Amino acid sequence: MYEKIRGEIKQAMRDKNTLVLNTLRGLLSALTNESVAKGRKPDQELNDEEILAVVKRLAKQRKDSIEQFQKGGRNDLVEIEENELEIIKKYLPEEVGEDEIRKIVEQKKTELGIVDKTKIGILVGAVMKEFKGRADGGMVKRIVEESL
């Protein structure tokens, strides 16, 4: 993953694509910060699971920023954040679709014997664990709520 990011940084430099360059440099910086936060040396690389957590966090930050900028009427900043989010999404695993989530929700609901909204958190947790980060938490929560 590190080699891929570094390679794309070099390509962005050659192409003089400042948006891609700045976004990937920010990603590399976030990975280094995470490594240091875990008590490692800055040059020690994270494993794929740790990298995925950092990339997800950056994507979520972009989504939150987009929402806030839209509320504030700052469409110029919304566009920048959306472009950065598209670049970051290339490093995320492909998300599962709504139909697949619904299927697993029904399966887990039956498996765990959940019939009302009192155990909604347990069901959401079980479904999220099943997808191992490949599903959007907000979508899973919405589908679980609809099914109960």
C-alpha cells in the first residue's frame, strides 16, 4: 500500500496535479502519525488493517466536511472535499450493496433471535462485524431500523 501511494505521489508530481499530490501527501502523513501514535518509529509501516482504519477515518472526515460546508453554503469547498474523497476512496475496499446488507440483516436477526428495537445495537454490531468494514455504518443502521 505504501509503495502504491508513493508511486502515485511521484506520478502526481510529474503531472503537476496538486489536488492528488496534496491529498496523497496528507494520507501518507496520517499514516505516519498513526504509526507514531502506536508507539512505533515514523519509518515503521502499518499493516493493511491499520492502514484501512486510517483511510476510513480520512474518508469520514471528508464526508463530514462536505456536509458542514453544504450547510454553510461553501460550494467551492464542497467541490474540493468531494474531489479529495474520490481520491481517498481508491484505497478503500469496494463497499457492499444494499441488497447484500439486507440479506445479512435478516440472517443475523433470525440467528440472534432479535424481534424488537431493544437490541438494535447488538444487531448493527453483528452485521458490521460480518462485513469487516466493507459496509457503510449509516446504511447498515438505517436498514436495521427499517427491518425492525
